[in-house]
Amino acid sequence: LTAGTKCSGCGIVLQTESTDLPGYIPAQALERTPLLCQRCFRIRNYNESSTVTVDQSEFLRLLSQVGDKDALVIHIVDLFDFHGSVISGLQRFVGNNPVILAVNKTDLLPKVTNWNKIRNWVQKEAKELGLKVEDIILCSAKQNQGFDRLLEVVGFMRGKRDVYVVGATNVGKSTLINRLITDYSDLEEELTVSRYPGTTLDTVSIPLDDGHSIIDTPGIVYESRYTELVNKQDLAALMPDKPLKPAVYQLNAGQTLFFGAMARFDFIEGERQSFTCYINNRLNIHRTKLDRADELFEQHGGEMLAPPTKENLAELPAWTRHELRVPKGKSLDVFISGLGWIKVNSDQGALVAVHLPKGVKVMLRPSLI
Ligand code: GDP
């Protein structure tokens, strides 16, 4: 590898030394053309929905100049993967510029949702993460809901400023940008052709009719999201495309749920109680005894317990176990980034464990629903 050789996907300088650092390319992949860093290779081959992507530190470096400008920032997040897609470091670089939080994919929540409660929840969680937001817009790019309100707020707050749109991958940023463009300029076609490998790591500026611009920034890759680890086929099993139908399980301590072969949930200690799974309904939930769970996975992982298939399972990192204690009298979600969440409806408290590929983010959070 010649020093300074760049990835033809994202433009980062390639290196073969450290898998953990940006620009890593396995030595054996140096034969391939085009030369792509491992991340770009994976994105291209497994998860084509992502176009230009960077990791958080690169992204923050890229946008550190926003703080010096007079700009409006739209931060778009995925409601189904809120804690996986929110950019927690955002506040540091936007300076005093106003941020609008667009919370996309509201169509995925059950039809009978209390939207005021969701809004308050988002507000509280954002605050907790140190994000100061001017407004929160719940929207669905797919159902075309909330966009009118968003456009209204952007129109009102933008004044004579540029608009930066930031978000993680797969949150619906492209859809949003296209809406903004249709509303503010005649440049619809410009965007779809402007983001191409080799030109990357740069923001894409879309001129508006009034001389200002919408600035599309690369989608951030968070490797802690399950959706970044899987191939395209399994991505469809993770990402719901219809409203979630919560599945309620009454469990005794010593019982386990498998979500296909994507994850496993053990109820270790506590009174008999109900657990509500907000997970893509395409994933089969299999209930078993905790003391049989290891064996079951060993024998049937990738077959009876699927997806992923055996082959695809082998491509994923090995599972790790996260033990979590839900305190008494609290209504909490066991949140698994990219997979969904399990609400613990507990007055008594519970000790649970989640097993899933290493690196995927798991946390307890106040119940969304
Ligand atoms: P980007 O990677 O952030 O630019 O996101 P895209 O606009 O390409 O969308 C990523 C994925 O999310 C696609 O599979 C979209 O169909 C899906 N998606 C986008 N908006 C919505 C939405 O409002 N609801 C649902 N259910 N899916 C959406």
C-alpha cells in the first residue's frame, strides 16, 4: 500500500494496521479495484441504502465550521432507533445556531399512539443528551406526515440563512432533502446525481432560489446500530415497514425469548410479569427455557431460529451478554439499537439479560410508549 493512497469511496487515507481506526483495509483486499476501505466495502456490498457516510469524529471535524456561521441546523433522527441515531455530540459544533429536531418514521408506531406523550419523551431525552433544540417535529417521510409543519418551521426560522441537514444513515435524510428542494428550488435532479464516490467527505450544497443553500452532509455511520452490521437481506428483517404490533409475553423467571437469531432476551429474576416487544413483526419470537437456550441456539441458530441464516450469522460478530436490572416501580424499555425495544411492565423489578452481536448498543431508557 503506497502511503497516502485514498479510499475511492470516502476519500479517507487507507491503512492496513488497525481495524479500529478509520481507513482500514484488510491487506488481502488491496488486490481489489476500486480500492475501498472496509467500511465503504461493506456499505457498498451489503447495505446499498447508504451513500456517503463517515464516522462521528470525521463528521464533527467536517462540520466544525458550522459553529462560526449563521445557519439553521435540521437534525433528523429515526424514532424507531432514537438513541442509536441521535448525534449526541452535535451541540458542540453548532454553536449558538438553532437546531430543529426532525423525528422521522412516526408511521412505525402503533396507530393508537399518544403523540403528546411521544413529543414530551423526545424533549426529555434530547435534553438528557445535552441537545438544545428549538423545536421538535414528529414526521413521517414515508406517509408524508408532519412535513408541512417542518417546512413551515424551516421557512420561518431560516430567515436569510443556509440550512444544514445532519443525520445518521438510514434515518430518511434523502427523502427529507428532496422535499426541501422541491419546496425551495427547481433543482430536484441535481441532488440525486451529486453525491458520488470520490467526490465525498464533502458536504453537498444545493443552491436555493434566494441565493442561500441547503447543505446535505454525509450520513454518519454508528457501528453501534444493528442495522449497520447486517447485510441488505437482514436489514429488511430489522427495519419495520409497517406500524409495530406490540407482542406481549407473560414470562416467569427462567424463560427466554429469541428474536429470530438476531437477539435473545432472558428473564432471570423477578415475579411473573409481562414484557412487550416492539420489534419488527417479521422476526419470529421463540419462547424457551433459559437453561435450554444455549443449546437451542447452538443447534438451531440460523435454521429454526432465523433470520439471519447460518451463513449470515457467521459473518456477524460473536454474541455478548448484557445484564440489566430494571428497578422496582419504573416503566423502562430495554432498548436495542436497530432492533427495537422490550418494555418491562414491572411493578416488581426484574433482572434480565440480552445477548446479541458485540458492539450493538443496549440500554435501559424511560418507556417510549
Ligand atoms: P438516508 O440514508 O438517511 O438518506 O435515508 P433514506 O431516505 O434513504 O431512507 C432510509 C430507509 O428508511 C429507506 O428504507 C426508507 O424507505 C426508510 N424510510 C425513510 N423515511 C421513512 C419513514 O418515514 N417511515 C418509514 N417506515 N421508513 C422510512
